[in-house]
Amino acid sequence: MGESVQEATITKWFVKQGDLVKEDDLLFEIATEKVDSEIPSPVEGIITKVLFETGAIVPVGELVAIINLAGEDDIEKKSDKNDNDDGSSVVELKVEKPTTYKSEKFFSPLVKSIAHKENISIDELEKLQGSGVNGRVQKKDILGYIEKGKVSESIYPQSENIDLKKEPIIKKVSVSIGSNDQIIEMDRVRKLIADHMVHSVHTAPHVTSVVEADVTNLVLWRNKVKDEFQQKYNEKLTFMPVFTEAVAMALREYPFVNSSVDGDKIILRSKVNIGIAVAKPDGNLIVPVIMDADKKNLAGLTSSLNDLANRARINKLSPDEITGGTFSITNFGSFRNLIGTPIINQPQTAILATGSIEKKPAVMETPTGDAIVVRHKMFLSLSYDHRVIDGALGGAFLRRIADILESFDSNRII
């Protein structure tokens, strides 16, 4: 579920005790980090015990159900025979959870246990082509890999001795409540957002730089081609794909902005994965991620953006689609706001806010002298982590984004 996720709410069970399930059959649905996700079974067997009811809030890593893998002998079993109503016995399985395996991809406890015992590193595991849903590595995939003799020397990541500073003790502010005041309990998602924002401000010293960009060429181009774009790609063309394209180009030129901080180490990300903040109907925000944004053309970015945004609003994103971001963009302009100072989405080191595009009078040089003309302008604001991004770097990166947008080719072919 991602390193930052501490708990999940079980919102629905698809199985009950006694059901036979196959690998990749749906077990239950969870709500975590603003996403409802359907969780498939990592193994084939019989559901012998369901340990939590619908609506239960469960810590990540907690055992939620027991599946009898009748006949399995390649993992440790704890023979704890319990009598069912029909007199049959069950076997509770205890699979070791290797704590050193950290990956953005999902691997079942069984697969990780086999990999751990066979000295298969996380790098090798991530390269395996799985036969499960969405390419997920199954038991037969890793066993086939082992049988082919392709297991290399163990390259387990060593645990890092990071001095984690304790969170400050935040005193609760005493709030007086009037007789006519209304008290509303925060929902689960709002609590998660609140904790995430407080953590970010505590972790990273925020600095915000602002520039104003003349995007007249971009506005005229979009007005000219949006109908043709819709007909050709069956996608609505907004300004956000162009903003994303400009950010992806700038991130390749300024790799230190595409980074994370781990203690006293700076991690320069090899991929440009851009998260786009989306407002949901319930008032909460979610940030789906466009993977390898720098490798997509404008049509690809538009398609990805529209798809992710539409599914985000109806809670149909998977956990993989909201993790792995290396930079984020939030569009204040969608609320007709001119400017804002966004909070960094940890563990990233920067976030861009795009303001509303407005017509403004501007002074332009002409062959006959200066003239006041109407131009389309917008504010771009960049919040960045001052531990690794100084004002010079942050300012240069932001200026580069503005320059890319200002130099947009109004004759660009879609």
C-alpha cells in the first residue's frame, strides 16, 4: 500500500469462511489514502477464517484472513488444527514477511517468502514478468525462474541506520465553542490529508517562488485546434497536458528538482513521474500519477490525464496509480484563483501551482515604439524543499517552465 500508509478500512468482503478461491480471485475491498482498491488472493485455497468485519480499520501488515493451502509444503506451516462445524480441520499458515523488500510493485507474502529463502534480490524480483493480473508475479512465475537456474547472488538492500528525529509534541489548542456553532467530525480521508500536510510542513522548510508567464500563443493555439483534437483523439484538450509537458522537459534539465531526501542523502529519481492534484466531489483531493511523463507526447499526456482524473472522481484508482510520483502539479486556476503557495507532497521536493489565465494589458515593443496590447497571462508558483533546492535552482527551474510555455509554437500540428 506504500510506505506512508499506516492503516486501511475494509469496506467489503467478496468471500466468506469456507469459500474456495483461486489465485487472483477478489478477496476484499479496502479504502486507503483516498482510494478504494480491490485486493486479489495471492494463493489458491479455502478461506478458513476471516478475522475482521466490514468497516474495520486495520493496520498495514496485520493478518486479515487465513487461507488453507492444502498440499503446500514449500513454506513453513504451523499445524494448528481447529475443528470446523463440519468436523474438518484447517491449517493456519504463517508466512514470514521479509522486512527488507521495499518496492513500488506488489508482491504477495508467499512470493516474497520464496524469494527470501532462495536469496532472490528485490532487483531480480522486479524484473520478473508475472502471469497474474496486471503482470503480477505469482508463485508459479518465481518457481519457474528458480528452476531455470537464474537465481543470482543475494543483493539484499541493507537496512539504513537513519537517525529519525522524533515528531514534535504539538499541544492541542483550546477552542471555545458557541451555543450555535456546528461541530463536524473529520472523515477518514480528511484526517489523512491533515496528517500528511502537517508532516510535510514539519519535514521540509518550504520556500515559494513566483513568476508571471505570457501564454498568449498557447491560448490561441488551443482555441484553434481543440475541436480538431477532440475529433482526432476523442479527448478533451485542456491546458494541463501542456503544463505537464513543460514540467517534464524542465525536470530533465534540472534533475535535482526531481529528487527526494533520505536523512542526509539526496536521491535523484531516474523516472519523471508527475502527480496531478484532482478535486473530488466530496471536497477532498487525490493525486494520481502519470508515469514516465517525459516519454509521452501531448496526445498521450491528454489521454492519461483525462482517464486518471475521471476515475479519481469516482474512486476507481488503484494504489499503484497514486504512488511513485516524483513531482506534483496543482491547478489553482480551475477555481479561478490567481496564485497559491502549495504544500509539498512528501517525499517529493517540489510542487508547482498553476493559476488562472487572464487577459491583461501589457507593454510590447513594436517597430514604431512601445504599445499597450492585450495578452493572456498567468502566475506560476513553485514551492520547494530548501534543504536541497536553493533559491537559485528553484528560480531557474520555474523560469524555465515559464520560458517553455511562452515560446509555445502557435502553429504546432496535433
